Amino acid sequence: MNLLFDTNIILTIARTKFPSKVIEYLNPNDEQIYISVVNIAEAQCIAFQNGWGKTKMVAMEYFFNQVRAIEVTDILVPSYINIDAFSQCSHPEITIYDHKTPRNMGKNDLWIAATASLLNLKLITTDADFDHLHANFIELQKVETSEFRRFFEN
């Protein structure tokens, strides 16, 4: 199954001393890696606001050039609507939810989830923002940030 990296994964790749090793670790079967243009915008905003230096920026741009970026277009809108309604426990076609209360997702995360859902991509992330969507809309792989520690060491 092809992969979609969440922004936190992209940031980790750019920050590490061994970006290619992180990618190999996350993608041992050499699947196609996708990102959303939303990921690009988020990552570049974080880098800009935190004054990233040339080394990290080059690593991030190199990564962007190695993967396929998916544009946000009207074809994603139905997935976005369904995921948002499900997250808010107000989907007109669903009566039973695994989550008992609404899950307020950021709009960027909704676009990222819609992209993974529509294209049947496994979403790789370090956070819990997408947990309630697993097995309902997307396949999710969560990675603990501690798993990346070895890629930051000498």
C-alpha cells in the first residue's frame, strides 16, 4: 500500500542527520510516498516561523522533490465532507461511532485525511489527530517519536 506522510513526519525527516535512513525505516517496502500540498504549506510555514537554516531547508526541499505531491482539488471535497461529519458525530448515514464525543480536526488535517482516504494511502503520523479515522476512512500507522531518536545521534 502506498504511503502519505503527515507533516510531523516531514519535519522529522528534515531535522534528522540521516533523512534517507528515516525514509527507509518508514518505508521498508519501497512503496510510493505521497504528500499533500497542505503538508508542504504546513512544513514551510513551520520552517519559516522558526527560522530554519539552509541545511534543514535543503533537506526538506530534497524530500519534496522525491515524492508525489497531491493538489487540493474538488475531487477531494466529498471525502473531506464525510470525514468532517464523521469526526463531529453528525454524519447522516452513520449512527454508531467509536468515539463518544466530536473530534475537532484542524482543517489542514481534514485535507490530509481526505487525500489518504480518497487515494487509499496509508497515513503515517506521530500524533493522535487521526486515530478515530483508522479502519473507518483510512489505514493509519502511528510512529512513536522515540523511534526516531537513533536518527539524530552520531
